[in-house]
Amino acid sequence: MNLLAQLQLTDSAFPSGLYTLSHGLEGYAQAGPVDVAALLEDTLLNSAGPGDAAALALTHRAVAADDWDTVVEVDRRLHAVKLNREIRAAAVRTGRQVLQTASQVFATPELSTLADLVAARATPGNHAVVLGTAYAGLGVPVSAAVTSDLFAYATSWVGAAVRLRRLDFRQAQIVLYGAAAAIKKAAGGALAARTPRDLHASTPIADTMSAAHERAEARLFTT
């Protein structure tokens, strides 16, 4: 059953709101030509991996240990390392969307506890933290949870590239398959995180693009 729950959470049909995000790609596309494959690899290794995926891993372990103080610390740290307003807002919006839906679908005690903390404004409720809580409560192994989330990120990324007409559907699948090595490496780095201070991101150009995207006259995506 935990495999089926894992697949359901990573399915693009799950109402997480990820379809509203380009993960920064739209900002790059507005600035000029984009090497989608190279940019995806860069974000996996320098942002999604050491940031969100590491937060998911740390949350998963903390929830399994019933250590909610660490869950809150991880959530706040992840929120802090997201430097741009639109990125922070999107992470919380999609996180709360997943939390609301997953709490009804799976109804685990862990999701209920996190929902109470978010409702009390004790913690932001970032997307990665919600997923880490959901996976832990459903008994999905942490390594599988991290890999699944990174794959879902890459799937969302290439989907945005198609909608931005930077790839066609076949090229998107080629890029997605080609990202396997980067996903594996990013997952390994994320699973090596041991404390909230291990969370980080190093994407100065992406942060600049996000700041410009936030003020763009026309936008298809919220990030």
C-alpha cells in the first residue's frame, strides 16, 4: 500500500498546484535561449537537492522519531533559504494545498499534527516538509520518498518547458530520462543531510531571474 500511496503523491493528477510553477524556467525563457537539460541538472544539484529534498529527508526522519521541534526547525530553515518572495510564497501555497488534500485522502495522525502546527502559525508548511510528513506517516522509506520527489520536480520542470514551447513532448521525455544521473546524485546529497543547518541552495542567477520574473508584465507561471 505504501507504494501505491507514493505513486499517488507523485502523480501529476494529485492537486498540489505544481502545474502553476515553472521553477524559475519562465524567467530564463523570458531572458533568452535556454538549455533546458543543463538548467534542470543545475537546479537539481544546487537547489532542489540540497534544499527541498534534504528538507524532505530531515522531516521524514524527524516525524518517524516523533520529533516535531525538528520538523518546525527544518520548515523554518527551508523557508529562510528561499530568498525570493515568489519562490517562498509558492512553496507554502503548494505545501498547504497538499496538506489539505492529503489530510483528507490519507488521514494519518502525522498529517493531522502538522496541520495543527500550520494552523497555529507555528510553522510555514513548505511543500517539501508536508511531503516528508506524508511519506513518513504512510511508511514510504525515506530514500524512495526523496527520489520520488526529485523525479516529480523534474517532471514538473519539463512539463513547464513544453508549455513554454522550449521542448516538444518527445524532447521532454528525452530530457527527463537524461536527468536520471542528476536525480540520483541530488538524492544522495539530500539523504546525507543530518541537521537543518545542512539545508542550503546556491543559485544566484536563478534568484536574479526570479526577481525579474516577479515584475514581468506577462507571466504564464507564478514562478
